[in-house]
Amino acid sequence: MLTDLDERRSGMVAKRARLVWRAGCGSLLTISLVGLLVSDGGTSGRPLERPNSLNVAWSFRTSGRALDVSDLPAAVSDRMMAIPQGRTVSVVDTRDGRFLSTATSSADRFTPIGFSGGVMLAMEQHFGQGGKTVLNAYDPTTGRKLWHKTASPTPRKGGEDAWLGQAPFLLDPGPAIELADGRLAGVAPRTGAVTWSKRKPALAPCEQSDPGDLGLPPSPFNVATMSNYIVVLKGCPGRTAELEVVDAKDGDSVWKRDLGRSRDSVKLSAVRGVIGVSLDNDLRLFAESGERILRRKAERESGLWPVGEARGVVYLSESRDGAQSGSGSFGSYTLHAVRADTGRTMWTRSQGPMAINGVTSEVIVGDVNVAGAYGGDLRWSPGDARLQGPGASSLMDLAGRRSALVPWPVAGTFVGMSGDLLIVRSEEKNGTRYTALRPSHRAVDAERPAALDGVERQEWPDACGLVSAELLSELGRNYVKLPVSSSRKVLGTKLPRPSVCRFATESGSDDDIFSITVRWVAPDAKAAETYATSVIPWGCAPPLGGCVTAEIAKPRRGVYLYTYRTGLEQLPVAHATVVSGRYVFGISTGNNEARTQRLIRRVATHLAEQVDPGPHA
């Protein structure tokens, strides 16, 4: 049943996706390291003031680098996280970062799906001749396997309920699955027994929007899930659409709505307590009870959908296509806050190119859009020393008051949200670290910007002043300093001096050019070391076509020399990251010749010796 939505859900298991139509409310997570951020604000017992900092709640380290063993993201809920490690999945309590259990498998691919009814669900895939797909349920506190179901594309003889093989729907009472005969079925989470089943109505597939499309025709069913309900939208462009809400405990229909005919598009989304249906960009918002909250028309080039609900207010994100922005992304976003009881708009805020990733009980978390932060499962190109700064999140309180971008203490991938925590994943020399960050508020002033983690602007040194005339003379070839004026702004904060400087020879040869970047000025030396080591491209690089090593060398404390593989020919390019006290510097070149390697090593050693370079050193 509901094949085309299930395929999308299964695809999201293999690769982390953004919040989109037809998806339920995804959890957002970010990682951080204990002790990296110090805040004088908290949230216990009182409403959070405008959030402008991210405190480390906990950090959890796994053996093995995530991208060396798997390109799968962690599966998260409001209380737990399942971390894939090849043929092992580790379960962590996200409230305190405590390790709970490990589940193991001998399958070729072992994928955590998520949590439902108090159990952890994972899918095994056996490839080759006689391959099969198996859905397993585990006790997350012990790792003990509770039950399994092997996929069967056709109903089995004897009337046994056979699982079709699509990813299950994750609900609080327990998972729901599609059976091989087309029924939707509820499953007892501890035993795997089918507790109810519901046959779908016989509807013809939708027509292909592109006559030349040779793929399967779209399904007339769109499905989203809420905590205790399955939401089914039946309809195709050109047909009458019907919305039905099904109780996840017994499969009974709770309510239905006839929504009329659509012309071009039929879309469904659901977040906590709210259902959004869009027919030809005409958004209708419903409460769980079936009461309509509002009906609003979006412009043709726009999209409008709910992204979260908190304290009786629904937050709608509106995307608008447009020309390329200065940040390099297309389009823009607007956030609307709407009262759930009256449908009245309380406020509207422009988000620019930053999409909304999620809504917690106190904070609205924006997307990551910062040079130097690697996104998705890529980690090599964004680690280029010419890029700056850690990842950062846009934070806003529920009244729409927004702070400057708030940096993470580590480089890495934004995994998602678990409850009120952001989770980030970063890789280290011998493992992968998941860090939970808690939004909070601390007092800052104009000279200690939140976007710079409270470090004063004056404490950012002049990149051109980091290399003395004596060192340039030692390097030979008549080098001149070329400050990069555009580098005076970091995370939206204007600096008094350039943080990037290029050094070129008077001969003008591209082979002689190198650049120095003040990548980050951390609050303390420990934070600098943690950030620096998380930007090193440890291990393999699957996005570059296989296990291409970074050839990392550490000639002395705080100095990391390595190469990148760039271009179609994957030519190595010499780079370095240097930690000097609480300063993190990057050095980049355009080739990997022996002469260039010697230059990088000499400059990196020079920078490492400047424990406190000061503004003009």
C-alpha cells in the first residue's frame, strides 16, 4: 500500500533529506564536545530569553569513522539515537548522551530505521543470489532482538500476513507496515504480531505529468505520520482529493474531509498536532481533531507548509524561487507564526536563504548555511583551508526574535534535532563524535558578538601580519602580501582586519601562490584544538569515488599537513591546519610539488609558534 510514499521514506533512510512535503516532522540533531562552550544563561524553570549561544549538553564517541564504514545517517527520536557503524548499530539516550546498547548483524547492509512503540527498528539487506530484506525490532536498552519479518513481494500461502518490504511508519503506539496484499497493518512493538489491518480502496494510479516518463505511475496515496495517527491523502491532479486520519492504535478512521478537485499538484505534510494539505498551492491546515485552522493561498512560484508547533502556535515556512542570492543559494524563505485556535497570523519574518529545520519547545532552529561547515555526508571539499569558521545555526525564539548566526564548537554535519537539542556529527582520527548542543542565552555586547562565540572582534588577527618579512625573505621568490577585503566579515560580523591573505610572487606564477586564513578564534585552547581536529579530512572520501587517503602528517603539536584530491583527475593539493593557542589557521596552495610541501611545512611551523599572535602580529 502507498508504494510511492514508502519508496521516498526508504530513500530518506539511505541519505539524510531536508524537511519536504509528504514527509513527517523530522528530528534535528547536532553534535558538540563537553566543555567547549561556557554560558552564563540557562533555561531551567523560566522561559528562554532570545537564544544566542549553544551549550554542550553531552558528547558521545563511536569507534570507526562514519563515512569509512557507512554513508547512512543516524536515526533519531525525541529521546534516543541509533548510530550506524557498518554491521553494528549503537543506541544512545539523547537526554544525557548515555550509551544504552548495541545491535549487530551479519547482513551486507544494516540500516537503523528509527524508534516506535519503545523499540528500535533496523533493516537488514542481503545482496547477491538469494538476497533478502529483513525488518528487525530490538529492545533499545539491551540490544536484544525481539522479532523479525522477511520481505515478500507476494502474499504467502495459508493467509500469513507478509511484509511487503517498504520502510515502516514510526508511531508512538507501534510501527505500521504495508502487507504484500496491499493492506496497511499495525504491529505490536514487542512481539511483531499484526494487531489490526486496513485495506486501501481500489484507486487507479495517477497520470504521468511527463508523457515521456517511463517510470511507474505516481500512487494516488500520500501518507504522513503524527505521534498517534496515520494521515492519508487520496487524490491525483485532476481528481477529487480526500483526507483521512487513521488511529495508529486500532486502525479505525478518526475523521475524513472531502477537499475538492486539484488541477496541478496534491501535497501532504504533517508535524506535531498539525496537518497541512496543499492543492495547487492552496494550503489548508487542520488540527488533529479535524478542525480547520486556516486556508491560505501561496503564490504560484512559492511553497507553503507547516514546520512545527509550539505553545498553540503553528509555524509555516514559505519558500520562494528567485535569482541566486549572494550566499550562493537560490530562492528565499519566509516564516509565518499562526495561532492554532483562530488561524490569525501573529508575525511574519523573512529568513533569506535560510530554511527552517525545526521547532523545539522554546526555539526555532534555522538551516546551516556557512562557509566552512560541511553538509550532508561530504567532508573533504568544505574542509578546504581557504574556507572559514565552524558550522552555525540560526536561532529564533517563539516570538520571532532572531539572534546572529550561532557557531558550533566543531566542524561537522548537522544530523537533526532530538527534543530541544541540536546534534552534530564530526569525525576524528580514530572515530566519530556526536555532540548535543542546547540553545541558551548569555549576555553579550557589541564587542563580543554571539556569532563569534563571544570573542571580541579586536582579537581576530590580521592574516597578512601573521607572516613576517623575514619569513617571506626566507621563502624567496619576492613574495608580496595581498589582503582579501571580502574576508573582513565572518558569520555576519565585520572584523577590523582581513582574515584571509594571499601571498604571490612578483613573477605572477600561479604555482607560487599560497594563502593563510584565520579560520577561527576560539574561547580557549581546548575549543580551538577540538574544532581544528574535526576539520581534518580523516580517512576515506567516498564522494570522491572511493577510499582516497588524505596523507595526513603531524610533524609537531598543533600542525596537520594533508592533501586534497581536486578536479576530475583528483590531483593532490597541499594544505595545512594549524592550532596555536586558541587560534586556528589554515594554509592552502594550488599544487602538491615537493617545493610546495616544504613551503607549507615551514609556514605551518611558524604559525604554530605564535601562541598569542595578537591583532597585528
